[in-house]
Amino acid sequence: MGEVEFNNENVMKCLCTGCPVQGTSECVKGKIQKMQEMMAEDIDIATVIGPEDVPGLYCASGEASCTDLYYHEECQCPECPVFKENELADGKTVGYYCRDGKAD
Ligand code: SF4
Ligand code: SF4
């Protein structure tokens, strides 16, 4: 298990944008819209916007900058390819990286 890399490939694999924990967040909605606009222009988003602008890949970037998340819903991380590839199930923090900080 190593540190998860904050890169475009992992942003694409991340399941956070479809996670119910973020489903009702207006703050997240705004960030997703901005990201989609960038992706439509075929820009490598991980290089042009910082982790605070990506509402996901929290296992690499740490706690969410949005504060209106609903943590009573279920974290999707265990289903995510990034989670499996980096063996995050063996870490101290397992899932809910948006709340508890990056994978360790
Ligand atoms: S880290 Fe887990 S709980 Fe947080 S948004 Fe991503 S999938 Fe959902
Ligand atoms: S393990 Fe969770 S936070 Fe990390 S990329 Fe996958 S869904 Fe996103």
C-alpha cells in the first residue's frame, strides 16, 4: 500500500462524484460542473485545477473542501478501482476520506 497519486487517471476512476454522501451538496455540484466543462475541452484536469477543486479522489488529497456533505450515506470507496489497486483496505483509514483525510 502506497500513497495514492493525484492524477487524471485516478480522478476518472474515482467514484466520489456519484457517491450519495455528496449527492445533496450544492458545493459539490458546482465543482462537478466546472470539472465537466474542463473535461469537455479535453484538458488534463489534474494539472490545471487543484485538489480543492476536484470533488473526489479524497484518498489522495484529503478532506473535502465542501462542508455540506452528508456522512450518514454509504461510502463508495470499497467498490472503486483506485481503492483496490492501492490496497486501501489495509490502511488505517478505510473509506470516508472526504471526512477523515487521505489514505494512510
Ligand atoms: S470518500 Fe467515500 S464517502 Fe467520501 S465522497 Fe468518496 S466515496 Fe463518498
Ligand atoms: S478510493 Fe474513494 S476517494 Fe479514492 S478514488 Fe476511489 S472513490 Fe475516490
